[in-house]
Amino acid sequence: MTSFTVNNNPVHYKMDPNTPLLWALRDASNLTGAKYGCGNGECGACTVMIDGEAVRSCQTTIAAIEGTEVITIEGLSRERTHPVQLAWIANNVPQCGFCIPGMIMAAAALLKKNRNPTEDDVKTAITNLCRCGVYPRVIEAVMRAARIQRGDETLDAGASPGVDPATAARLVPALTPGGRQR
């Protein structure tokens, strides 16, 4: 049995110790935010944080992380108030959304270590692939998230998960055509 912590919850997987973390998270824990993209660690769609470091979960066995702390996109901020999530929304980063959880986790890991990154730091830390080509918006969003995290900028949080679209549109003007509140 392999034991570690996922999103502040102790887990004990009764799986082959060579099982990639990605499949343990998705299949055994129903945490589907980390995506299967390439299977060889190049695309970054499966990125999670392990002990504060961005790690490609498709290339990490559950045996290799015994006793560690794993944070997935689901555990980053259930209320979507993490600075990276706020900046991603404010900067309209997502397009198709497939790569977004991995990029957010890579950005969150970067900002955990470096509260004042340069654009080069961001480009070095976030090597995730995106078919939609949102890279310029990703860089801007990470820089904005750093400002939010440092307290140099503030953003209102969006609607909470589980809010119906009509209520969300009233709460968040950007969700209403023309940005007007209803």
C-alpha cells in the first residue's frame, strides 16, 4: 500500500506501486483536473505540485512519492481565489481548457518559490504545451498573479462554484454582455 497526502487528505492506494500518479489521481481518487496528454512528460497537461514543486504526474510513480504532499488543481483553491486562478480568468487565458490545469499548477509552483518572477523566469518554469497558443496571455497572467500575491494589485473573486449562470452574471459583470450588471 502506498501512502501520501492529496489535497490535505491522507490517501492509501492499494495499487501497483509502479502506477503513475496521474492514474491514481484520476481513477482511484476521481480527481480529473490533471489530464493525460502525451504520456511521456513533455506536454505538462498532467502537472501537479509535489511538496511545492511542479511535477509531471504521468512520469511519477506512486511508490516514488511515499510520504509526500500532492496538490492538484482541485486542491489549489476550491473557491477559485488563488492569485493564479484569478489572473487566469481576468486575463482570459483559457481557450479550449485542456492544458489549463497543468499550466496553473506550474505557475502556482513558480510563485510559491519566486514572488517576483521575470518574464524569462515564467518562460523557464512553464514549459507546458498549448495547442491554442495562449502563451502571451499565460505570461501576462503569471506576472499579474505575482502582483496579486504580493499585494500590489487586487482582483475581485468571481462567482463561487455551483452558482447558476444567471446569478453569476449578476455577480460578475464580465459575464454579462457589454459588462453591465443585470
